[in-house]
Amino acid sequence: MIQFTIRRLLMAIPVVFGILVVTFGLVRMIPGDPCRAMLGEKATQEVCDRFTKEHGLDKSIPVQFALYMGKILKGDFGNSIRFSRPVMIILVERLPMTLELGSLALILSIIVGIPAGIISAVKRNSIVDVVVMIGANMGVSMPVYWLGLMLAYVFALWLKGTPFWLPPSGRLTAGLTAVPFYTVWGWDLPVDSIRFHVAELISNLFLFNSIITQNWAVFKDALTHLILPSVALSTIPTAIIARMTRSSMLDVLRQDYIRTARAKGLMERWVILKHALRNAMLPIATIIGLELGILFGGAVLTETIFSLAGVGRMLFEAITARDFPIVQAFTVVIAVAYVLVNLLVDISYVFIDPRIRLD
């Protein structure tokens, strides 16, 4: 397994490099001038020339790419054109929001989607099956931006003043502060060190940070703010997982060993959960891995609607502002996330089906 993991990681290097090359070229093909996008249409040519030189945009694209790759190999993603700040710091600030949102949405999708698919398969052609499939089709077809607005309207306006009220935007209520765990524990970390950036990344995971610091007020508030966006984001993957679970379970339930298990007098629940579900999990695990990558990379609308400062929203704003360093860095991070998720899915096959060997 170790050799397989190393081989897959080495194979991922040209994939990430290719994505970086394509992204580097495409962002520079976007119509418009970065200077005009940042400084406005009234910026003089002299100001734009100075702006272009300061950010290295006056050089040829191959030279720009070579310089950028040199920085990447040193762990430096450069500085944001828009914010004049290191992209690494912006990434550390924005990535945790998307990780929390995507993870919670995926958990909801699994909790709802897999049981719904199992019930639908077991009760095939019944009213329960029809209801589940109608719900799955609605979930796939429903636009996230419309559902997000409707959820915010119902739970933030209609139910205002009731115990069911939920916040429509933001990560924390004004006045609450998530104190970093390294501050609570008295760690003294150099600001420019890798350890500091890793600690900041973990600290900006408000749910995890509040658990390890036992700040339950922040945990409850952060979780409450994530309910509406995670529900909106989870609708499509929930529907897809439910449909895949139903299809995979139907294939397994027709097998001879299921009939044999029933003939031996095993409880129906034991037959479904131990024999059928386990053998149906391979395609389900595959689709869960794909949906996880999509959730991390496609939360633009959800983060925009609920005013969440995550990777998707920042990526959209960076493309609009022609902020090349942010677009390139965030795209690479999303690509690496896809690669790692696919690797974890491949490794999970061994535990789901022991007959599989990773050669």
C-alpha cells in the first residue's frame, strides 16, 4: 500500500503541473487589463505602466511562468495584486471556511443519502421509493442559489423571534471571538514560520478550534451559522448519493448469496446492512469522493449568498479583479484536494473489499 501511495503521489505531480500551466495561460487570456480592473478606468497610462512593472506583468508569459514556478518550489505563492498581501496568508484565512462548509455538507449528504437509497432499494416500486426518487430528482434539479435564498428567507425572516430562527450570513455573531488554540495553550510561534501558518489554518477551523479549546459558545454559534449554507450545498450530493446507493443496492440484492443468506434465516436487517450494503459500497465510495472534491471547489454560489469568506467566493472575486496570483494558487489547492481525495477513495477500496489489492 505504501508503494501504491507513493506511486500515485508521483503520478499526481504532472497532473498538478499541467493544471498550473493551463490556469496560468487561461487567466492571462481573460479580456481586460488588470490595471484597469484594480485602479479603475480613469487610471492614466503612466500609472498602469508602473503597476504592470511592479507586478512583473511586463515580462513575457514564459518568463512570468518560470519565475512563478521558482517561487512555487520555495512554497511562495507570491503576493495578491488586489490586496498587496502574501497569497499564503489569504489562503490560510479562506481555506478553513470552505473545508468546514464542504465537510459538513458531505456529512449531511451521507447521513441522508445512503439511508434514503437503501430504503428506496428495499422498498422498490413502493410509495416510499417513489417519494425518495422524486426528492432526489428535485434535489439534483434545484438551483443552489435559489434554495439558499429561500432558506435564508424562511429561517431568518419568517421564523424570526422563534426558536427555529437561524442566522442567514457570516461565520460568528458579532462580539464572539474564536481565540486560536496556540494562544490559549501559550505557544510562541514565529510569524513567518511554516508552523505558524499551519497553526493559523487549524485555528481558522472554528469548529475544531473551539472543541480543542473547549469554547462551547463559539462552537455552538459557528455550527448554527453553518446550518443553512451546508443544507443548501448538500442538496445535490445528497440526491446523487441516494440515487447511486439505490442503483448499487438493487444490483446486489439480486445476487444469489443474498437469497442464500435469507434462506438461512438471517434477519432482514442483518442481510441488508452486513451482506448487501458492504458489497454495494464500492461505487458509493467513488461517488462520495467525487462529490467531496466538487463541494470544495464549487461552493462559490453558497459562499456568496451566505456572505462566507471562503475559497470559492475569493476565487470568483479574484477572477473578476484579474488577481492572477490568487487564481493560480487557489486553483492548485483545489487540484491537489481532488488528487488527495481520489487517493483516499482508492485506498478505501481495500478496507471495503479485502479481495482488492493495491498493486
